[in-house]
Amino acid sequence: MIDGCRLLNLNSIVDNRGGLTIIESGIDIDFDCKRVYYLHSLPTGSQRGGHAHYNLKQLIIAASGSFDVVLDNGLNKVTYTLDNPNVGLYLSNLVWRELINFSEGSVCLVLASDLYNESDYIRDYVEFKYQSSVRNGR
Ligand code: TYD
């Protein structure tokens, strides 16, 4: 388990017309959603992520298809397979993430707590390890 990260079962309404899944700020997630982006048209073998954030919180959903999210808090790694549009993976800040094994036609939907800001990224794993050790008093 990675502290601050968890799978969320999202409220879903299904009838004979299909499914409808709801995410509400302050109810399902503890941040105001300021940005939505999605990964799509992913070629076979595509790898995304490979970074952490100083402050950003996110909710990641397999809106279609499936993929794996490998989370790393600097000490442990946990792999989550997302394959259900009614389940979101909540990510706290200072968590290194790699997104791999995208199925054909998959769509990775991401809700984010802030606007895009390159200075919030930690793209250097050594810097990430340092930041996580400071946070955890190691
Ligand atoms: P990046 O976050 O590295 O993508 P991923 O983690 O999915 O591999 O972003 C890829 C590029 O897109 C990078 O140049 C930054 C840009 N970008 C934006 O301009 N706005 C955004 O909201 C996001 C997520 C990325």
C-alpha cells in the first residue's frame, strides 16, 4: 500500500441505456477538480507518467479498456490494474507513477487538483527519492 493512494468505488447508475459514473469534488475526491485530461490513441507498448508532483493530487480512471499504474513512494512499489470505469485510483502528491500495458483503444481519464504547471513536476527520480525521504523524515 502507498500512503495517501487508494482505489475509490465511484457512484454509477446503470440502466438499459448504459452506464453513467459520477465524481463529485468534496464527496468522492478531497480536491476541487481544476483540470481534466485524457490519454487516448495510445500505441501498443506506450508508457506514460514517469514522474511525481510536488503538490498535485489526481484521480485516474480507465474510462475505456485497461492499463496498469505502478505507484512508488520511494520505498515500496504497488501495481494497480485499472479496468473498470466505475473505479478511480486516487493519487496524493509525491508519488512516482508509471502507466503501462494499455489495452488497445483504452482511454485514461485524469482529474487534477490544479492547472498544468511544469514546475510542479518532479521528473528526476533521484530528486523524487530525496523529496519523499524529506517528507517521511528518513
Ligand atoms: P506529461 O504529464 O509528461 O504526460 P504523461 O505523464 O502522460 O506521459 O505531459 C506530456 C506533455 O504534455 C508535456 O509536454 C506537458 C504537456 N501537458 C500539458 O501541456 N498540459 C497538461 O495538462 C498535461 C497533463 C501535459
